[in-house]
Amino acid sequence: LANSSWLCRSLVPVRSCRFSTFGLTGRTAECSLLVGYIDTAACAEQLVLRLLQEAGVKVSDFSRATDYVARSATLSDSWCGDSALQQDTGCGALSDVISVRFEAALQGEALLANLRAAAEKVAAVVTGAVVLDIRLVPREAPLHAESSCTKRTYSYFVPINCLHCQSEPLIKEAQEAVHDKESPGPHKLQTSQLPKILCVLRSLKKSITLMFSCLDNNASLCNSDAEESRVQRFGGAKLYGSEKRRRLRMHNFGAPELAGNLAPLKNGVLCALDKMQANEVILAHDQIFVHMQIAGDNFLTQQVRRLVATAICIHRGWLPLDFLRTATRSDVVMQTPLAPAGFLFLQECAFGTWTRKNGGLFDRTWSKRVQVGSCMDVKPGLDDDAAAAREAAQRWQQRLFSEYASRADMDAVQRWMHTMEHQQIPSIMSELKGVSKLDAFVRDQDSQIAAGIANAPSDSHACPVVYSKALQLLRRLRQDGHWPRTSTARSRVIRLGANEDLAVDGHGGGSFSLSRTTVYQDQSSMQPQRAVLPEDTEAFEELQSTLFELERQLAPGRTPSTWIAVNCNALFAPHTDAGAGKGQSTSMIVGLGNYQGIANAPSDSHACPVVYSKALQLLRRLRQDGHWPRTSTARSRVIRLGANEDLAVDGHGGGSFSLSRTTVYQDQSSMQPQRAVLPEDTEAFEELQSTLFELERQLAPGRTPSTWIAVNCNALFAPHTDAGAGKGQSTSMIVGLGNYQGIANAPS
């Protein structure tokens, strides 16, 4: 190094030195690496770290465009378990970007040559990953790969048998059109000369276009103004240089095990879909694949696969065209189809804001322009590097495509199609019918509100005394037209239906809050939303004291609330309360007045539906005969037993036990009986066992049958996580039988 005078000239001394080699001053430098990998990004990260170690530099910052750490911190999406922005397991990459900040003695062209030499040395060490290109980033234009990435494009190889029932004629047509018949591929097909394949491709394109046109025709559901909607058209259109894109709530397209992070109103579920297109058809290893590309900013785990499966189901006619519009509504939580794993990989990443200021990140035409602040001299040989980079990218593309095509298990794909058509699609259609019924109920309530006939007061003598005063005050408040206006924050989580103005203005009901210290405040902003008229003040003060007194009478041992939310004709969308414990540990719900439609809970036993009657009779007989099993020690830890702990644990006052399909009575946690089942009980338990599993089958015929059923009576659970598959979040089904009293009492 001492004899290399050209190297010494490239080093510029700096004031603060944290790194030096052979007496030469080290400086901070940044570079971006274009990498590809087959199975997991960890291979690429390992390769880059070995490269930097070989180059003799000290790493201080490391970021990958498809990582989730920085975005999760910004969007606060990982308060419950893992982040919902993680890339799918087994997802490869045609071109991912890793940015590195490090300290090195070399700078400029010498540093770049050193990094490339190190890349050639470690290329054979790590298999399954490759470094395609390296670029030094100017110090005045820093780049953080994850935070600076504005668009990520994913690709999915859709097997042709997912789109067409008879794939053999299509494969034969494609094989005849290929010139190099000995090569396994991949071969990009000229669809203009293949009429059968072209017909399938055009049909898929039309389905995708119609699917997104439903979103464009219903832009008001996306919570974006006209300007944000104008800068983006779906179907692969250009974004006109704007970072404001219409974002959809993709909470239904994430992995079910991340349900705690998929609240519909969280910013972490927002995603801008820039394009979804299918333009290429590839023949590889005697199979045809349609190359589908989906571009956006922040993709959830499994989101791309669920979007692909949605497009396939719409193309096959299994789902309606407006399914995507329904599934992205913030007031709808439902299941979505999931395409098979093993066909998904990252196509490319884009850095829109950084590129507009500094040029393309790996665009070699920058070598022909004067770059302000660059310490690298433009050399004639750089064009050769561009050609070499293109050749390396093409070789890697051929390798990646061939690898994914060779792994394709067509038998598994066929089984997935059969399961999708005969099991999951009927279940999804049932949920869509439920959404339609709920929408019809909201429209019916709107019409009644507009006509002034909704919830007419019934005879007051049917109301229990403890509720009567509160109910009279609330009815008088609404009849006098003094019901407060629903706040802007609260209205975002209420399904207002067609007559939004009526509900928001308070004429048709709505939601407001009362605190112990203030007569009327909005719960979110802590400020009054409209002035309370002088003649209303006395009524609100009386209502305030009455409601808090009602809580004291209903639950004398409960810690007094600081806020009470009062709702009338307010149908809430799925949301998370902002109170202590996220509203899960301190909320108490009290129902007053008459309930109609979906909220009707009949109390008379003769009104009990037939499907529930036998199970209810068996459970009541079990308790009346004193044969209710003892609650296990493990289960009793998560039950709030109250004062009479012995009654609940012994089973005389109720409790919790479990039934499995194979054993009459076992404890769910220890898998062993907690007390001996008397001989005269055995027949009753067997009958109860078969009845409850039959009840599940009748209520949810498309649901995967449960292996366990937990039976609870007078069991008030503390917050806990079930020990079942998916931690109780993806497979639990709750059925209520009988009459509810106390905090769940809703007089009918």
C-alpha cells in the first residue's frame, strides 16, 4: 500500500477518526448492493456480511428493502406478537436491495474495486444467493433501503391448471411453439401465436381489470380524498411522480396468526396497490406458468398470495367481482383465499423519492453524467460493467425461474383447487351473505330513522327497576332532539349506512361519552364537539349521575369507571378501544331498551331455535343434577371466581370443563381426568359430547371440525390466550346458550 501512490491520493483525512489501517485515515462510506436469493433473505444477508468482512470494512448500519424493523416501528403494527409486515417464508428475490454504511480506509473507485473483488471471492461460499451489482452512494444523498423503498413488486407463477380445467392441450400447444425443444427452459412464450393460451391470458386480464374497477367506482370507501384518488389508477398505470397513493385496508389479507396486528383501523394494514397484471407466459419443465406481478408499498404477510388467489377465484367464477371491494372495507372482517406457497418471489424494489433527486440507483447511464459530490472519475470502461451487470442479471433470472418451476408440485396444486372450490369458497360465500344481510339491516334502520319510527318506546313496566330511570332519561334526551353529535374520531368506527348525516348529527342516534368530571366531552379529543344548550345542562348532569349509579348497583365490587360511552342505533365496525388494557380488561356493557334485528336475544325458552334446544336441555340437566365437573387447577387460574370460589371450583355454581371427540371427559390442559366420572353420568356425558359436536356441524357446515369443546357456565374469564392452534385466534368458535344475567344482561 505504501508504494501505491494513486491509493494515497484517493484518501482524504478527516477530523474524527474511528477507523484506520496501516496509518491511513478511515472515512464513513455507503454502498447499495443488488442481491438475489432463492429461499430466504437470510442467505443474502450472510453473503453481504461475508463480502464486507473480506473487504476489511467495519459495518455500522445495515438495511434490506424487504425488512420490516423500521416500518414496524413507524407504523406501530407489532404491539401484539410478530410484525404483520414480514416477508412470506420461503419467498425468494430476483433483485432485492441491501444498503450498508461502514468505515473504510479506501474511497471512491478504489473502494468499489475492492468490494467487487471481495464479491467474486465469496460468491462460491454462500449458495442460494448472489450479488448482482454494487454502487457507492454519495454521502450527501444517504439511502436506507427499507425506509427509502417506495414500491415493492412481487411476482407469482400461476400454474395454468389453476386458470383452465384442461391444461394438457395448452401445454402441447406451447411445446410445439418452442424452438429449442431439448432445453427444459424457462422459455417466454409469444402468446400472439398461441390462440388457446392467449384466450386464457386475456380472460385473466379482464378479471383483474374488472376486480379493480369495482374499487375505482367505490373510491369513497377507501378513506381518501379526491386528490389522493386522482394520482393513481389501478391496473398498472403510472403514478405521475406523486407519493400520495390511495391506500386500501388489507386486514383481511394478512396471515390469520397475526390477527392481533390486523385491526382494520391500524395504519399497519394500509397498502397502496400500484398494479396487478399478468403479461408473460412461461414454459418450464413441461409446465406452463402465467407470470403475475403485484406492486405496492407495504405488503402484509401472505397478502400477495391472497390477492393472487382472489384473482384466480374471480377468474374461475367462484367469487363475485366486487369481492376485493368488500374485503377491504374497514367494517368487514372475513376470510380470504390463500394461494399455495412456493411460487412467490420478489421482482424488484423502487426508490421513487431518492431516484427523482439522485437518479436511478443501479442505472449505469449515470456514468455519462456529471454527478455533484461524486469522488469517482468517469472512466470509458464503465459501459463494460453495465453490460456485465445485465448479463449477470439475465443468468440469475434464468436460474431463479428454472428453480421455481422445477419445484412445482402440480398434484398439490390440484388438491388446493379442489379444497378451495368445495370447502373454502362455500364458507366465504356464506360470510359474504352475512355482510349483505348486515348492510340490508343498516339500510332498513336508516329508512326507519328517516321516517322517525325506529325504536319506538314500549311499555315501561317491562323494564327492571334498576334500569328504568336511566332508560327514561336517555329516551327523553333523544325525543327532545338533544342527543349530542357523534365525534369525527368515533364516527370512523361506526357503520353509519346510507343516512350518515342523520347518525352523525345525532337525530338518528349515535355515540357520545360522559366522564365523572365533565358533563359532555368527546372521548378521543377530550374537547366538547358542540356547545351544550343551557336547558340541556341539567338533563346531562342528571344522566351522568344516574348512569354511574347504575354501574354501582349492577357491580358493587367493580372499580368505578372514569368514562361511560352511550350509544343508540350505533352499529360498530371491528375496532380496538383506546382505554386501559385496550378495552379488553375493564369494559362493562349494559343494554337498555328494545333490540331489533341482529341484536335480538330471545329469553323465553320456547323461542329457543331447535338447533340449540337439545344441547341447552342437556347442559341444564347436568347442572341441576349436580353432575357439573370440577374446574381444573390450570383452568381456574384464568377464571375470575369472585367471592364464592369454592362453589365455582367444585362445579356446584358452574365452572369450565372440556370435551374431546375421543374421550368423554378430560381436562384440556393436563389431558387427564380431574375427578372420577360417576357411572350414572357416563351416558349423559356421551350424549352431550355427540350433541355439541353435531351443533357445531349444523351452525358452521364449512368449518373444519373442532377437536376440543370448552363448556363454561358462570365462568368470567380473565384476559388470557387459549392454548389451541393459532393461539385461539384463528380456530375458536363461540356459541352462547341460555339466558345471560349481570353484566351481559340485555332485557328483551
